[in-house]
Amino acid sequence: MFVELKLMRIRRREQKKLSAENLTEFKYIKHYISESTLSFYEKEEVLQQILDTMLQAQAENKSINLFVGNDINEFCDSIIMEYRTSKSFMLKTINFIEQLIIWISLWISLDMLFKVSPYFELGSIISATLFCCISFIFIQKSELKGEPKSYLKMFGVYFIAAFIMHALMDFLGIDKHNNISLYSIKNIFIIAILLVLIWEIYKVRYTKQKSV
């Protein structure tokens, strides 16, 4: 997440150097890429590369069409397809686990906020994990088929799966309302933070290797 925010800050600063005409072209490309199924990290990475090339072409007084061609949509599609096929398994795994940690942390935080106490329910972890898994599956399926994300369908599947999961827990006698203290999982929380930091370092190294 830190790498993505850094790339976004750099992009916003650098895109101000574009001419009015090139900035219009870049904003269209940005919108097209943003609507794709690429991850946040991949979107910022590809936009940074496109921006660097556009600035170089502008400095050499060359038309941006020499770079993107006559069909911007076709150009964007080729970039998106390249990233889909070149994405490493390690990076996919890291993105999934990082998203899982973020969703669980958010769910727990909201649970404690509503309770106004340092306790959260077991059901919060289960709901967050289920939502993260379903959204990840839908995103991967969209990437393979080259289709846009269907959030309505994704939420529908989630609510059905959540209903089945909670019904199964009731059948097995598992108390989903069991309160867990934040202090009791402090070690897990620290390990999660360390893992996120390690993965951010890995993504920085991965980005540098791709740019060489």
C-alpha cells in the first residue's frame, strides 16, 4: 500500500509537466486503465511508465501518437494484457494476503468502534476473510475473461456465502459472537505489520527489477 501511494504522489506531481493536449490524452488513458481489473499497484506502475514515456516524447517535441498509435483504447488494452500475463505468482500471493490483512483489520476496527470497547467478535474475522476471498476470486475471473468487474454479483455471492457460513457455524455450535480481546492477539497484529513491511520492500525491489 505504501508503494502504491508513493507512485500516485509521483504521478500527480509529474503529470503537471505535460502540455494541455498531452495531459488530456493522459487523463483519458488514466481513466481507461483505472476501469481495468489490474490491481491498484499495477495501475499506478503502468501509469508511471506511460507518463515517463509521454514526458520524454514531449521533451523531444515528438507527437504522442508515435507512442500510443492512432487507437488509444487498443494501446491501453495491450498494456493491460501484458500485465495480466507477466504478473508473478509471488506478487499475486502477496497482494492477496496484504488485502486480507487490511480487510480483517478494517472489519475488527469497525466492530470495536461500534462496541466502543477493545473487543471484537469472531464473526468479524470470518466475514472479512470470506469477503476478501470472494472478491479476489471475482477479480481473477474478470482478468482471465477480460471482463469488467461485476460488484453487484460479487456482493450477492458474498451475502449468500456469509449466510451459509453463519448457518454452518450455528449448526456446529461455534459461537460467532464470541468476544476476542485486541490485547490477546497483539503478537499476531505485530507479525502482520512486519509482513506488510517486508512485502512493501519486496514490491519496491520488484518494481526496480522490472524497470531495469
